[in-house]
Amino acid sequence: MPLKDNFIGYSILRRLNIILLFLVFQSRPCLAGEAHEFYLRGDLSKAASAYFQDAAGDPASARPLLNAAMCLKQAGRYYDAALAMTRALEREPHNPDIYSELGWLRFHLADYTGASSAFETAIRIQELHPRAELGLASVYANLEQKDRALAHLDKFRQLRPDFAGVDYILAWNYMNFKMYGEAEEALIEALRKDPSFTEARLPLAGIYARQGKFNEAWNQYYRVLDYAPGHPVASKMMKVLEGKLTKQPEEIRPPFRITRPLVMEPLEATESLSSSVKIRVGIGATATGKQGRNNLLRLKSFEGLTVTGKRSGKIFARIPPDVSWTFLHESGRVVLKDPAGKVYGRFTGALLVKPAAPGGTVIFDADRRTNNPWFRGADRQYRGYIELWPVPGRGIGTVNVLETELYLLGVVPSEVAPQWPYESLKAQAVLARTQVLIRRARGGQHRKEGYHLCDGQHCQAYKGKSIEANTTTRAVVETEGEILTYHGRPAYTFYHSNCGGWIQASKEVNGWGHSPYLVSKADGHPDHPEAPLDPWSWNLWITGNPGANCNYPGRVRASEYRWMKIIRQKDMTFRVNKDYAVGEVLNIIPLKRAPSGNVNSLRVVGSKKTVDVTREHLIRNLLGFSSLKSTLFKIEINRHKDGKVRNYWIYGGGWGHAIGMCQSGAAGLAGKHGKSYREIIEFYFPGTSLRRIKYVKKNK
Ligand SMILES: [Zn+2]
Ligand SMILES: [Zn+2]
């Protein structure tokens, strides 16, 4: 979402920023600035040459050679990189990390003898070296020495117990050794640590199907679609399996039902929230925020409902408490039917479906006949009222109209865990409230669809009333009306799930624009700013488990902080060619990186042509069947002896765009460093200030 550079005092602040940055760099050890600049810009050969020059000028240090090696490696020149690493070893012969990374370069070049000797040396120097253990396991797996491969994997698992990638690699090996029972267990373990790990769910479904466990297989494919809607393999396999199921789909995957009013701890203060401004939220929206394809909806209320024409104000129907009526989309109209199937009316205009008592809610009954997955697997409950209208060629337009503050009660627990440290919940409430103002004011994005915000990640997640929790409700109440401003205007309060350890500035990302408070910084201790990492340190950092606010075991899933996947050449070529006809993929090179390490331009070299992909979401969607969690990754290309690509190893960190507030990091700042929500917000949006808005109640 692009920003506009329309801030007062913007240029003064930018100048100030430059001065501040200058000071930060001056006070740190020299970064071999020019070479690092080339590297970030994607001039990888120039960067390597500049580092080699540094190396010549400083014959005692291995560091410039290691940096040069990382630039060459990123460009796909693994032989040259390995040579530079060997030279670095002459300068620093007792560094296990150099041996280990050299081992990986050799492994990816299919030099298994050379690789295992480098890994062995690393382990001789440092007994517990996770990367070297994984390396040895991979070497033995390729040499089909099953027992040795599994023994080293086991060690790696002990060293990185939280890392879902471990179980995934184990499973990958078990599959290659045709040990399907063990593979099944490892995949289940990987999914326990990371339910969004589509690459683990697919083979698990395959194993179930092979064993004739069709119900289980079907369920796994169904869940793949939860995380990767429209996934081609999963969609196809579900159809194939449908005829083989021994249970009804509802029995395999029982829908979540809301059967009686949820009893909440009474919180008097929520009363006052209902005087805030009403907003329109598109519910059950698609991943891009468009109206879902609602062919059928079933609505009820514990209080009973009225169905009113929006324009005429006429009450068309009164639905008794606890009884569901059906709204169907038929030839450009909304058709209303009672439970007996009697048609109550066919409508071309908008209908308002309102609870019959004040403070009541509207419930959408889960129904498998609806095309919209949001209304298929679980009952959904909303405050305020619902507006429905026919959208020709699409379905029933569905909007929840309610007061801003009541909407926030459903947003905050959809965005963060209600069990998180309380101050981080308050920070989230303020940012979400500010988002409402921004989206309302900009109006444009969803105006055509008939709402201010959609209910997905596209705007901000909103799951309605049934997800509300006491802690998050209190956070909304206690910050009522508070928003974040910059020079008197609402600030762009972007946030993301997990930055992976480093926040990137908005100006680094194509199409986002510059904003003086959306800055780049380590998501670390607030009192100890850190300088960006050079290529060598960054490479170790992304495969390691470094400390950060958002590395918060017990509160934040480890799989959101560090993740990995392996993609076969055949799958990569298939996937890339769906978007770009490059022919066989020969090389994939991250070109531009932000100082945080996020890839903001990716080159794909194919047998027919070469493309550069520069949009954040396009980069994330390109590599594999389900999208990458973030652009913070390194990619290693594993080749056969003849140079042909075998597969791609992607090591990544974080979840989301890494701009603005890191939600997991906010939890860490509150929980580990005892920071207040004001301090958290100041950390992620330096230079902004909090303000309290007064809602002026308008009618309607
Ligand atoms: Zn949206
Ligand atoms: Zn973070």
C-alpha cells in the first residue's frame, strides 16, 4: 500500500534522519561501507571485488574474504565462493562456522567427500554445531547411508528442538528412504510446531492416501486449502478422494457451532464504546479483500432478527430467536426462505438484518453448501447488524455495520494472542484503531465493494464476537479513542506478525514510499541500537536462532521466527512458469536487499529468459506452492554433479512485511523488557505521538 509524502516538516525530518543515521554508523566499527552498499543494491560482483580489495588491504582479517564469499554465493558462483572461503581459513583456521559454511557450499556442488571433511572439522572444533550436524546428515542422506544420516539428524534435532524445519528435513529423508511410518510421525511433529507448514501437510496427505486412510487424507488436503486457498494439488485430490470417504465430511471435520450466548465477564465500560462512529466491514472477504462468493447464507440470532429494506425501511420478515433462515443468491436477487423452504421475498436492493434486541448479535450458521470457506466450517457471530445485497455474477454482498470501538473488540484478539503481555495488547488496540481512520479516510480501496475494511490480513483480521477475550476487551476499553498521529495526522500504523529480528523501512519496499517514522532497526533491546549485519554475519544469523524481541519462546511460535523449506526443481520450474514463461529455472538470485536482509528484488534465470521480480507479494508467492512467510530469506541451490539443479533450500525468518510494529516483538518488549504500550509504540514508530479522538455521533 503506497504512502504519500504529504507530511508537514517531512523534509526537515528526513534531513534529521540522515544526520542520525550518520551518527550511528560513525559510532560503530567500519562496515566496509561501499562493498556493503553494492551488496544491498544487488551489484554482487562489484560487492565481491570491493570486499577482495578490503581483504588485500587487511591481510590479517578473514572477514572481508567471508563477505566476498557470501556475495559470490548469492550470485550463484559457488566454486568461487568456496575458493574465497578456503582463503579465509588460512587467516582464521579455527573458526567452525567457516568450515561449516564451506561444507554447505561443497554439498550444494555435489562434492560429498569435501563437504563431509569440512563438516567433520567444524564439529571437531565445536562439538555442538547445529549447521554442521545438519550438513553431515544431508551428505549421508545423499550417499544413501541411512543410519548415519538419521543419527546426525537426531543430533540436529536435539540442538534445535523448536525448529519445525528439523522434523521436515527428517520427514524428507524418511520419505526418500521409503520409511513412511517414520515420515508420518515426523510430519505430524512439524505440523504441531507450525500448522501453516503446507509443504509438510501435502506429503502427509499423500501418506494417508497411500495407506487407504482416505478420510484423514481428505482432511489434510482440506486444511492445506485453509492456508493456501485454491492450492491446485489439494483441490484436485479432494475431488478424487470425495468418492472414497467412509464418513460424511461434517463428521471428519465437525463445524464450530455457537449454541448459546457466550458468557463474558461483565465489563460495564463496553457500554460507552457503542457511541463511537459506525464503520462497514466486509466479512468473509477473499485474500485480496474482495467480496466472497456467497451463494447461500443462513442467519439467526439468540434475540431474533428483523429483515428490513434498506431504502424503504419496511420490515419484510421477523425471524424468531434461535431459528435460522436462508438467504440465497438467485439470478441477481437475494431470495429469503424460512426453515420450511417457503419463499418470503426476492430482493434486488439491500437488506438490513438486525438483532431484535439492543446489544444482540447476528450469527451465520456454518453450512457446507456455501461457496465461501469462511461460512463453511464454523459459525460466525457479529455485533451490530448485517447488510446483504445481490452482487450480480458474484453472490450476496455481506457487510457488518457496527461501531468502531466494538469492531476493535473483535480485531485485537484476531490479530494477537489474548494471553500475551497486556501492554502489547494495548499497543495493538491503538494501531488497529488508527488503521480504521486511515482506511476510512482513504476510502478508495474497498469503496467499490461497499465497505471501509475487509476482515482479512489485507486490512486487519476481524473474526467477530466469538473470538473476543477479556484481556483484549479491556485493552480496547482502556485505550478508548487513542490513535497514533504524526504532525497532527493519523500515522500509517503498519504492523506484521513477526519481523524475524529486524524491522525494514517502508522506503526499502517497492511501492510503499517513504515515511519518516517507518524506519529500519534491529528488533532488539530498546536501549542498545545495532548496526546492520554484513553479508557473512547475516548468513549465520538467518540460519541460526539469534536473540530478538520477537524470538520469544513460549509466547511466539518458533516457526514464525525461523523457518525453512526445500523445493524440488520440477516443482519450482512448474510454479515459476505459471507466472513467468522462463523455461527451466537455472538460477535464483536475490538482488536487492534492505539493510534488514529482506529481499526486495529477485532475479530468476531461466533457459528461455530472465525476469526480475520486485513486488513483495510476488516474491513471496513465487517460491513454492504456498507463499513464503516473508521476504527475509536466503536461498541455496543444490545441484547434481553435472550442474543441473536438484532442489532449492530456503531458510527464512519472520512472518509478514516487517514494516512498522512487529506484533511478536511488541509482546517481547512488554514481557521481557517491561515496556509500556507507549514505549512499545515509540520504539516501532519513532517521532509519532498518541492522541485521543472524540467521537461525534452521527445518525446512521
Ligand atoms: Zn482489505
Ligand atoms: Zn520482530
